[in-house]
Amino acid sequence: YAYDFVLSFVTMQEVTATSRHYVDRLFDPDPQNVLQGVIDMKNAVIGNNRQKANLIVLGAVPRLLYLLQQSSSSLELRTECAVVLGSLAMGTENNIKSLVDCHIIPALLQGLLCSDLIFIEACLRCLRTVFISPVTPVQLLYTDPTVIPHLMSLLSLSQHTQEYITQIFAHCCKTPEHQTVLFNHGAIQNIAPLLISPSYKVRMQALKCFSVLAYENAQVSMTLVNVLVDGEQLSQVFVRMMQRDKPIEMQLTAAKCLTYMCRAGAIRTDDNCIVLKTLPCLVRMCSKERLLEERVEGAETLAYLMEPDIELQRIASVTDHLVSMLADYFKYPSSVSAITDIKRLDHDLKHAHELRQAAFKLYASLGSNDEDIRKKITETENMMDRIVSGLSESSIKVRLAAVRCLHSLSRSVQQLRTSFHDHAVWKPLMKLLQNAPDEVLVMASSTLCNLLLEFSPSKEPILESGVIELLCSLTQSDSPALRVNGIWALMNMAFQADQKVKVEIVQALGTEQLFRLLSDPDTNVLMKTLGLLRNLLSTRPDMSSHGKQIMQAVTLILEGEHSIEVKEQTLCILANIADGNTAKELIMTNDDMLQKIKYYMGHSNVKLQLAATFCISNLIWNEEDGSQERQDKLREMGFVDILHKLTQASDPNLCDRAKKAMQQYLA
Amino acid sequence: MQCNICSVLSKMAELGAGSLLTGDPAFNYQEHELNERLKRLYPAVNEEETPLPRSWSPKDKYSYIGLSQNNLRVHYKGHGKNHKDAASVRATHPIPAACGIYYFEVKIVSKGRDGYMGIGLSAQGVNMNRLPGWDKHSYGYHGDDGHSFCSSGTGQPYGPTFTTGDVIGCCVNLINNTCFYTKNGHTLSFCPCLSFQPNLYPTVGLQTPGEIVDANFGQQPFVFDIEDYMSEWRAKIHSMIARFPIGERLGDWQAVLQNMVSSYLVHHGYCATAMTFARATETMIQEDQTSIKNRQRIQKLVLAGRVGEAIDATQQLYPGLLEHDPNLLFMLKCRQFVEMVNGTDSEVRCFSARSPKSQDSYPGSPNLSPRHGATNAHLHNTGADSPTCSNGVTPTNKNKSHNKYTGVSSASSSPSSSPSSVNYSESNSTDSTKSQPHSATSNQETSDSEMEIEAEHYSNGVTESSTRIMNGTYKHQEILQADDNSVDDSCSSRQLCGGNQAATERMIQFGRELQALSEQLCRQYGKNATHKKMLQDAFSLLAYSDPWNCPVGQQLDPMQREAICSALNSAILESQNLPKQPPLMLALGQATECVQLMAKVRSGSCSFARVDNFLH
């Protein structure tokens, strides 16, 4: 053991010594010796990561950069320097970091201004290697505004410049701002002709550029559909690249381009190039024959493509047995690979999470609208078990995708009643809600809303698990989506619930929070809060505790600038109040409120008229105590005339409601 | 005269009416489309052996099935009470294995009462009073439940249901023996049927009144992009071939390939090329150079029609060879006789005080093509149905006069003439020096341009051996000179034995000798039908005043020399203990044969592994 150590120590020493020699030669006063030194260094570092690291440690990089930038250096020397730097960049990520720290990027970009093609190509090759590394901040490409236009102008020089530049663009276009910069500098016009380049690498990188440019970008996508390449529409060029005899990488990337263009609204979802070409191509990418990476990308892209379109979901669901094909995504690492081949096992393990989350995403997208498809998914082997275990996986990506899938399936009444209950999905869901990042919380709470619907058999056990506190805390979140989901779930929970539950909700939420939610800037939150109130006040509410505050809130909303829906909901609350014994008095003694009801009975919107009439109808209902007095008072206030008028209304519901109210007077 | 015109006109009218009767233009167009598409989709299928399905069979159907629209539309005409009223129809032919991948589509015109429709495949003889899939050797995808039936009365959940307006496709992959269906251009994944019988027929079945479906066997573009699917398999098979593992034996392979090339060059006597190749690849050539050159010279003589000289040379260089192979000798002598008739063999050529014209028409030249030019005259008479006749007589005349010059000029301007004549003189044998002065003197009597032609004749005949490449140039020449020849035909040229009396006598004498040889062989080895036929054919030439335009005139075609030339070459090689066939041709032939065999044993990949695809 000790011997080994000594040996490796000696080798290390030797390497350092030779490395130092290489660096020393860079400082030779004779330029010819320097050039020879650089060439020797080039040959020494190829494929030798330790040598590369040594040279970097010994400070070769700043000297190489100096020589590269020096206009007194010969072109040959400058080129060789760029080549060596490119070779150093091919090493480890640490190498790249060191190079970037030495400001290699501005130096190489400066080098591109030279007129010598060989030198430019060497610089670009090195820049490419640096930029495609995940440790390089892409922003460095955009700091100098003259760089992008200059790169565009270099595209015409050679196939090599085309390949390197498009590869840089494809890797460094990460945000909408990047897309805009590239778009504004004519990326589309400059890169489109490269799609029919004789070089496969150039075609491929150009294609990748378009996929990153078009992603969620309507401006780029709209422009792309009108581009002609050699007289052919770009979408047709992409379709050709999806032909089955083309390399998989090319098919997949072309399918991405068309997917993004479609999602950005530039291509209709019923266009043949989507329905008959892109969709089948992406389904093929999910097949067992493809590499794991390809299957992941294929499934994710397909999920994205069909998310908003039920027709595409229906077609995909019957294409190539996609639903059962996806079940295979959960079988990694397979038992076979574990026994036979460690390398394979490692590979499988690495991709297992990615595969699972991609499958969940695709299932979520497939089942987002169609009941039959949801049924098919839940009937897939072990599907619910897989979702349940996915909810508690360590990888956030998998948990998020699993809960998205669960959410999509939870839109089915039938599934809520059957498989969801059978597999007690609420348990892991509740656990997920305890401590999760916001994006997971949004999905999980939204799913919970559906699980709390009154027909859901999971509602009971969830209630018993003490969910109210949790939901109330969600209503205090900074995220509007979480506030909506929290209050929405409470609303669903309160629907036709026991008085006990209602009291629990009111107590847990607190009137203060309730009123805060009633003045929430988000209309959705307001609506759901009103919905909650309405549910709380249904079935003869006892208003002794919070009656006054509630009446205040109702007045406030009816007087404020709100949408018809909000006001309708508020009038419904009032109608519910009017149904309660003691609560009736709260309205009857409030002339202001009665005037408002009268106003809404004569409103131009039928929904509001209906809700207001409903309210009056409750007040004058015969069988209850004091109905006579209330009838009299309201007659005095002119409600009978209004009701009479409403019996002539064109809307049958309103007419009917008014007649029923009038009958109370006649009886 | 008027009458004549009248009758011609009326005849033409009849012809016109006839063509009108057959010609529903839409149908013809569809037929054309179908042929084109089938040829494109299934290039490996030999329709003479295994015809492709093109319609439903009016014979192979249950009585409840009605056919219309060229037997492409199927409708149900039974009671449709229950499954006992089911009815099917098969296509006219089974799917040939050489398709590799076969596809057809059916459009549901009407789902009728209940839409109990099945689309699929079945073998010959399967009960037609059933839907496809219910019985053994029968497979089907059913519209009412979307199930797939694989030789069983109970189906398995497979795909969506289908109904009026849907287009259902059925694809059979004979490479991996799978099948899948499509609906409106979308694949529905592989059918669970595990194995397929050979010789399945496209089949549809219907069961309730009002059900109507239309088949598309290629009459129209398919909704599903089958060509794209095929391209994937073509690429797969090509890459399988390209990536065929050769492992450790890379060096061996290289040696084999080099040997293939080298032996091919040597076989055909491309001496200089073979030497250069050997030098570049640092390989050895088995045969020595003189031997290659000798063979080359003999081949050149045969191809030039100078068979007598070729026989002499063979006997001199390879004594005993022909004596041991009397069949070959007889074949050579027969050919020599033919060449005498032709006027090319040196035994008759030495007699002819040849006129420039006769030399110009020198039939020994491979430039002279098959008979096309000569049959022109017939075309004028018979040609009402031939597209060429529409040009009438005048343009042909124009061609003639024009070609008289082009014929000459093309020859003199041909770049191949000089290098090839050098090539000829390169082979320095006694035989050629014997003939060389002769042709030179005769050339001197002619004009310059004629001489060039002579040179040209030699060059083509001599330098290029019996390969395809030669045929290529050959046709080119033919176009330029065909009419030229036909003009001369009518004049003094192309006379028996070059029109020389002495030569004719020599020929007749030779014929007697040949007859004697035949009889001798007959006594020695017994009767030989092939010999008899050969001799008969050769002698028949004399029975016609214009042997070139007679039913057996084909023999005079210089192309006919190629077979005997390669037979002689092979015999020489065999006598030297060398392979009589170049390994390259052997390998090529074997590969071609293998692919054909694959089609016969129903291995579908043959359709994407055609030898043609790899020859450039």
C-alpha cells in the first residue's frame, strides 16, 4: 500500500516537472521557440486530463491568452494558442471554471474580429466548448452587445463557423430575453438556410437553435411559419426531418420545433403536420426501442404538445398503445439489468427518476380532459400504487409530476369514488402538503380540493386527519394560487357539512382572516371565500355569533365595484341568511339592505334578479314564525309590485320564482 | 387511290372506336396510378410469379357479399340477424413475401345497421361465412368493439371502435412477422397475434345490412404514411448489413476484397489495371502477365468476329485445350461460320477487295447494334399502333440523310479511337501482325474518315470485353449509326461473306467441314441436340436472301459473340487451374440468388436488401 503511494507520488512529481517545462517555454524570448513550445504542449495535453489540470495550475492559461491577444504574435502562434485552450476546455468542469475565471471568453470573442478564418475557427471551437459547459454563465455571451451581430455575420464563412456558432446559440438561449436578442439580430433568416446544409452537424445544430428559439415564444413561432427554405415552408422541412429513416436525434428535435410552434399558436392543433406527423413521431420516441434519454424527452414534449387539446389527447391515447407503453417507464432499473451488468444498472438508475416523472407528466396531460382516457390510465397495471409511491419519492421532480398526474385524474367523479378511495391516495397527499415547495403545494392542494368534494369518499378520513388547520394556513400564503386552493378546499369541505365541521372551519379560520380574504385582490380568492360563506350559511344558519360582521361584509361587497358573479354569490349568501330563523331579523331590520335587494330585483342581469328574488322569497315564506309581519313590511316597501312585474319576465326561472313568492302572499 | 384512303381511314376509325371502348379515362388513370404506386412500394415483387392483390375476388366470397366499383366496394346483402349471417371476401391474390412490408386500407362508407365490420387477413380456404379473426389462420380488427381477433371467437381489447367515415388500414410486416392496424392514419400498435401463416389474403367481413366499405390496394394515396414506415425498415436493414460484425477478421476481409477486385481484372484481361492495382495493394497476381495478355488477345479476336484467328491462337498458345473440349471447339466453329456469313472472319475477309462502303457497314463491328434500325421499314407499314409511326415517313428520311454525316463525324471525333487502337497494337502477337497489315492496306484505299471508323470498330470490339459497360457505349453508337446502316442495307453492303464470290465458296466449304465435324462428334459422343440446333440455326442463315433481316438473323448480332468469348476465356482459365468465373461475379450471383431465395422462403427483409441497391 505504502509502495503504491510512493510510486504515484513520484509520477505526480514527474508530471509536474514536465508540465513546468511546457509553461516555461511559453516565456522563451525567441518567438519560434514559443511556437514550438505551444505545439508541443498541444500534443502533450490531448486526452490527458491530469496534464491539463497541471498546466492550468502552473498558470499556462493567462500566458496563452496573452500570446493569443498580442497582435505582435504570428497568426500561427495565435491559432495554436486557441487550439491548446480549446483542448484544455475539453477537460473537467474545473478546467472550464479556471478558463472562465481567466476571462477567456472576452479574449476569444475579441479574437473573432481577426480576418483569418483558421484562427476564427479555432477561437469558435474553444468558445463552443466553454459555452456548452453547464458551469459557464450563459449571460457572458450577451454582455457585449456587438457579439451577437458579429457571430451572425460569421455564419457565412464556413461549415465549421456555422456548426460552432449555432451550437453556442442553441446552448445559450435560455430565457425570453435571449430569444429576443437573437431574434432581433436576424437569427431566423441567418440560420434557416443552414437547415439544408450538406453537413449533418450544421443541420442538427441549426435545428436545435430553432427549438430553443421557438419555445414559448409566439413572435419567433409566428415568424417561423412564414419562412421559406429553398422554396419550401419551414414546417415542411421539419416534417421531412421527422421521417422515420432520419437519425432519432433529428426526428426528436424537429418534433420539438413543431410542438413549440403549435403551442405558441403558430400552427393549428388540427394541422396535418401536427396530427399525422409530430404526434406519431413523439409517440414513437416513447417506445421501448428508444434510448432512455430519448424516451424522457419524447414523453415530456408530447405531454406539452397535447396539454390544451382534447382531440390530440384522444388520438395519442389510442396510438401505439401509448398508455400501456408508458407503464414500462416505471420498470427501471429492471431486475435483469441489476444482475447482468453494473454499467447498465448505473445507467438505468440515473434515468429512473427522469423516466418516472416524464411518464407521470404524460399521463397527466393525457387524462386532463377525457373521462375514458382517465379510466384507461387508472386501469393500467399498478398505476395508482405507482402514483402513491411517486408522491413520496425523494426527487421533487417526481413528486411534482406524480401529484400533477393525480390532480389530472382527480377531475373524474368516477375515479374519486373508486380508485382514489381504494388506494387511500389522500394519505400521501396529506403528507406531501406538510412540507413541500410551493409548486408542489399548488398541485397537491388543488388535488385536495377535488378530494374534498362532497361525493368523494375520501372526504371523511381527510377531515379526521386535521386538514382544516393546514388549509387555513394556506389561505395566508403569499401565493394567490395557494390562497385560492386553501379557501376552495374549505369551501368544498363546508358544502352540506355538519354544523360541527362548519363551526370548526369558522373557528380555525377566524373572522379576521375571513374578512381579509373578502378584500383579497384576487377575484378567485374572493369568489371562493363567498362560496365558503354561502356554504357555511346554508341550512338555517345561526347568526348569533358573527351576524353583524357578515352583514357588514355583504353590504361592502354589494356596494363595491365587483363583477356580476361576485355580486350573485353575495346575494346567494343573503338568501341563505334569509333562510335562517334568527338571521332573518338581521335583514328585516336593515332597511338599507332591503333597498339593495329591491335594486337587484330590477337589475338587467337575470342571475342577479334571480338571486335577489330568492332572498325575498325566503323572507316571506309562510310556514315560519313572523312571516305575516315580514310580508306586510315588504308589501309596504313595494316588493309585491316588483314580484308581480317579474311574473311576466321572459326568463322562465325568474318568472317561476316570482310566482312562487307571490303565492306566499295569496295563501 | 381514294378508295384506299377511305379504307385506311375507316380502319383508323375502327381502331379509334376500339380504343374508346376500353378507355374510361378515369379508370385508366387509376390503373396507372395503381401500377406506379405498387411498383414504388414493392419493387422486389415479381408480379409474374406472385401477383399483388388489386381488388376483391368475385369468386372467393360468401354469397351475402356484393361487389361493385371494379370489385373494390363491398356491401352486405344478407339478413344480418346474427353472427351466422356474417360474410367475408378475400382479395384476388395473397400477399407476396417479397413485399417485405404490405399495406392496404379500407374506408367505412357506411356502418349499416350495427357496424359489425372486420378488417384483416385470412388464408385461402378459411370459411367465408364468418368475420375475419374468428377462425384458424384468420385475423381481424372489429369495428363494433375495437377488439382484435386472432384465430379465436373471443377478441382481445386492442384499439378504438370504428364507424362511418373512418379509414382503417392493415399493415403486415413480413420481416419480423407482425401486423398492426391503423385508424385514420394513426398506428394502433402491434396486434397481439404472435405468428402469421404464409400466403395471407387481405380480407373484410360484414354482418349487418347497409354496411359498405371501399378498399384501397394502392389505387389512391394511403391516409397512413406507409412509405415513411417502410423507409425506417429499409434504413434498419441497410444498417444491419453495414454493421455486419466482422470482428477480428478485418484484415482477412480486406484481403478478400482486394483479391475480388484483382481477380476480376485479371479474369477479363485488364492487364495494366490489374498490375497497377496489385502494386498499390501490394498483392500478388496468380497468373503471369503473358498469360493474361494472351487471353486478352484471344478475347479481342472473338469479339471482333475473327473467330478463326482466335481458334488458331488458342491452339497455338494452349495446345490440347480445344482437343479436350470438343463442345467448345464446335461452338467456336459454328460461330466462325456465322462470322463468315457476316463477312468478318479473316478466312473470308482476305478474299474481299473491299469497297469503302462494305467496310463502312462492316458488320463485325460491335458498333452495329441489334436489329432496331433494320426493322424500321416494317414499322412504317404496320405501325398504326406504334408511337413511332406518328412521325411518319418524312422525318425518318430526314434522319437518314442527316445521319449519313453524323455517322462519319461521330466516328472520327470519337475520343476513344486513338487510345484503343494503341491498345490493340500493344498486344504484340504474331496473329495480329498478320492481320494488321491487311487491314492497314485496305484502309489506305479508303478515305480518311472511313479509316477512322475502321479504327473505331476495332477499338470498341477489341478493347472492351463482354461487360455491361460495353453495352452502354454500344447503344450510344447505335443511335448515331443505326440509320446509316439501314441506308447502306439497301445498297451494296451487308452481302453474304462481304459479297465476295471466293469467300462464299470458302464459307460453303467450311460449312461442309463443320457438318463433318458434327457428324464425327455425333459418332464419338452420341447425339447432341444443342449442337444440332446450333448447326441448323447457323446454316439457316443461308436460306435467306438477307440473312440480317431474317428470323434467325439474331445470330449475326455482334452481341452474340460475348457468350462464346467468355466460355472460351473460362475454358482457358480452367485449363490453367484458375477459376473459370471471377469470384466477384460469383459472389454477386450468389447474393442475387440468395435474395431471390429469401423471397421464396418468405423472409420479408429481402425486399429491402436488394443487390441493386448496392451496385452503383
